Amino acid sequence: MDAFSSRVVRLLSSLLILLFSAVSVHSQQLSDAPEIPSNFTLDMQTAARLRPELFAQSVPAADSHAVGRLVFERLLAQLPQSSAAKSSGPKFLWQLRIVEDGELNAYASPDGTVLVESGLAQLAGPSTGLWAAILSHEITHVVRRDWARRYLYQRSLESAGATIVMGDPGLPSASWADSEKLSADMGRFCRQLEIEADREGLMLMAHAGYHPDFMPALHHLLHAQNSAVPAKSLYAMHPCWEERDRELSRAYLEATLEFERLWPAWYASPGGNPPIVVFAEQPTLKKTGSQWELQIPMRCQNLAGAVEVVVRSGSLQDGSSPLDAADPPDPPSAKSRDRQLPSELRQLTGCTSPHTTVTFELDDAHRRSKSGAEWTDIYVLDAWGAVLARADVPRHPR
């Protein structure tokens, strides 16, 4: 089978998966988003006030971050052809800056100042594709004027007389019920803004020559950095990584088709060949006789060879997650294979079918320690031991 035929088969497989998906990305459009008045300038005024402070806390993207600056310029060059760009809108003062704080985050001011924290910049490293995934999302937020959208939406909710309390809407107040509902509405709206920025960012990447698969690859890398399992909340302002994969499944396919139309020779595109992407779905844990069976459904893209699935477990005296411990365990790697721990299980898989399931048999030694408090992490590694994805294990049944 030649390369073109392989691509067609992969895309058709992805399309079949989408046809049976219960979630449609188009069902989550921002139908209740207020229009931005033509004379609305509060977002740009706020950006002008913040600009000196943001510049004082950051440095220009240069030297070790020159790759990011080049990607930034290439993405910006695509904006005149983007349907999101409006010549009648505000004039943006585009600039990429680095915040030297070691954190894994990026954000943008309404005037076009994009700030990437140094931990995230280091994670992207020399990969133009990962930089494109970071920057396309932030550029899209600016072009869409999402700061203004969020501000106007919040004002429309608060006009009802209730207070929006993000994170704890149950605080005592005369309008407790209204506060709870409006806070949930605000959280939903903010999560939709993030999904929309991802969706339009994918197309911006495709037009600029960066394969859309770099975006889920980035999301999975960030998910793997945090081994704590956050509680799902109606009031969260950002969607969880699993929700992003679910909501963007159709957008991934559409952007990939556009990329392949514009860049038929993948290796010659500015971002080069796409990365290996592993979509690890929610594992299941069930009792089978005297053992526990852990099943990990997964789907792989752009894989030539095999990946390794690693299940690690342990205990903590205080009942906290490994992320809260003084010395949390590092993710596994190929180098640690020769010194495998008793609480670590590994399995290779070719991940060749659209729905591959990897099964582990766990005894009580892996399931729970005598100290009571336990944690379990699932990682997927490439042939060089780099982490591709992480999956959250459900709580062990008692």
C-alpha cells in the first residue's frame, strides 16, 4: 500500500469513528454569545493599561526561543486569509514574550501580546509543531476578541441581579440559587470559548503548514505533566483534556484534510511530519475471580512500530496524590525499563486497530497497599521512552 492509500484508509477509519461518536462539536456553538458593538473599546483600553506591567514581567522571545518567534510570525502571516480576521476591527500590536517563571501556561492580552511561560516554552523546545499548537490557540483568542466576549457575557448574566462566584457559587447569599446557575453558565461559556479557540487554531495551523495532530499531542503532554485527577466541575473555566479530545474529534479530521490538501508532502511542510498521537480513553477496572482486570482503550495515529503502556502504582501515608507528595515519582521512561519496580507493569502494543484495548491483570499487591492510601498512573511511551499520553485510573472498588 502506497503512502497516499495509507492516508485515505486512516482518514476513512477516523471518519467511521466520528460517525458513531455521541458528541458533535457543532452542537456546542456559542449561540448565546453577545455581539461585540462596533464602538466597544474596553478590551483595548484594558490591554493598554496592562501592557507596561506585562512587559516588566517578561522578555522578548529570542535566542533559545527563536523557534517560537519564527512560528509566531508564520502563523500571523496567515491571518489576512483567515475568515476570523476582520480589517474593520482593532489593530493588534502583535508580540511574543516569555515569562521566566517555569510554569506550564500561555495567555494573551487583547492587544495581541502573547505570553508563554518558560516551562511551556521548554516543553515545546525545538518542535515547531508544538509551538504552533501553543501560539495558534492564543492568536485565535486575540483575533476573536474573546476577552470582550467573556466580559460582555458576564455583564449580561449579572444584569439579572445575581453575583457570579467562580469556584464556590454556594456561598451564602440572598440569591444563592441564581448565583449557582449563573456561575455554571459562565463556566460553560468560558469552556466553549476554549474549544472554539482550539477549533479555529487547528485551521490556522493547517494553513501555515503545521500538522493539526500537534495540538492533541500538546494537550496530551500537558495532561501527562499532572498526575493529579481534578474533580470535574460545572464551574471550571477550562475544559479537561478528555473533553477537548471529545469535542474536537471532528475538527481534528477537518483540519487534517485541509492540511493534506495544502501540503501533500508532509515532510516538506514547515512543521515536518506529524507526531505520534495516542488517544487513551477512560480505563475500566473490574474484578475477575481473585484478580482485577484493568482495560485501557486507546487509539494511535502516525505510529510506525509500537508503543509501551506502563501501569505504575504506589501508596502514600497521608492519602494525597503523588503530585502532592514532597517528592512525586517521575513519569516512567525507557531508561527505567531495566530497573522496573514491583509496582510497575509494562506491555508493548502495535496499536494497529481503530480501537485497541490493552489489558493488565492486577493482584492486590498492585491494587492496594497495606498502608491504605494508593495511587495509580497509566502512561504511554514511544520507542525512545518519551511520554505520549496519560490516562486516569478510576478509583479502586472497595
